[in-house]
Amino acid sequence: MTIDPSKISTSITPFAMIDEHSALPQEQEILFTMHSVFRIVEITQTPSNSRLWEVQLTITDESDPQLVGLTNRIKEEISGRGWYRMGHLMLKVGHFDQAVELYNELLKGASDDSDRAHIYHQLGVMNYHQGKYQEAIEFYEKALEIDRKTLPEDDASLAPTYGAIGTVYKNMGEYSKALEFYEKSLKIKEISLPPTHPDLATSYNNIGGVY
């Protein structure tokens, strides 16, 4: 492992030598921060033991162009702030049980209806992906109940939840209900979006799928 001092941020030192605090000082242990990112330089098989491989690593810094590009891409795909972003990330990678646990904790501390509605919607998404369709509908409806108290009936932010409920009903084989909610979603999109917007195509496709 190599560390180029010129690549280390002036504001953050990502590692510390802890050999004098270690129970095994001869190992010259180094403690790295949890957010440290390394680039794999080379992987070679050790000549003395074919079962062992040696990996050469070099630490990256905040100005690494590929790391910056990856970070920006993740920010684009994973929206939200703080723990909400973490929940979205867990959902994205399929860690549904951990995401449910996190969102339930966030729900306990939610300070306003907007946050509660968002959390209920996300819990609906997670239950849907776990095949818990009835629970998913219940959470989506809780989100709708909150949003409809403060938003007009044709507000664009209601369309995704109507569409999500439609998808759940479609997967349950309740096609009339699926069609009802897909059409509610489409009606809002037709008001709030230009006629060539791809979200309209999604709604038309969903309705076609029901038929």
C-alpha cells in the first residue's frame, strides 16, 4: 500500500499510525477512516504460496476525477438528504429489511407531514418489492391521505403514488382497481406535463398492460 502525501486532503487526514497503541506493535498497524477509498493498482500471485495474492493499493483523494464522477453520479441517482438518502440507497441496492428499520426510526422522529408522507411512500415501495402487496397499499394510502390534505387534487406530486398503487393492484390481479389508479395518475400528468413527456408514455404503457 502506498500513500502519496500530495494526494492527501489538507483538511482531512484519512489514516493514523496506531502501532504504539496496539497489542501487537510489531505489526505497525494503520487505522483508516471509514470513508477512505483506494484504487487497485495491481493484483499478483505470491511466488511462495499459490493460494495467496498480493494486492497493491493506492489511496485516492477528493480531486480524483473518476471518484468525483462516480460520487456525482451516485448523488444524481440517490436523492434525499442525510438518513433519507441512506434509506434510498438501501432501497436501491435491495436491502429492504434494513431500509424498513431505518424508515421506521425516521418516522418516529418526523417533524412534519411532508416527511411523514415521504416515509410512508418509501415504506410502500419496500413492501411492494418484498411482495407484501396489501401492506404496500396501506402505506401508499397513508401517504396520499397526508398529501391530499395540503395539496390540490391535480398536484403533480400525487401522480407517482397513484401510479404505484395501480402497479400493486395490477400485480394482485385486481385489474379494475389498477386501471382506476393508473387513470388518476395519467389525468394529473396530462395537466402538469407537456404532451411529449416520457412519463406520459409510461402511464399509457401501464394502462395498456392492464388491458
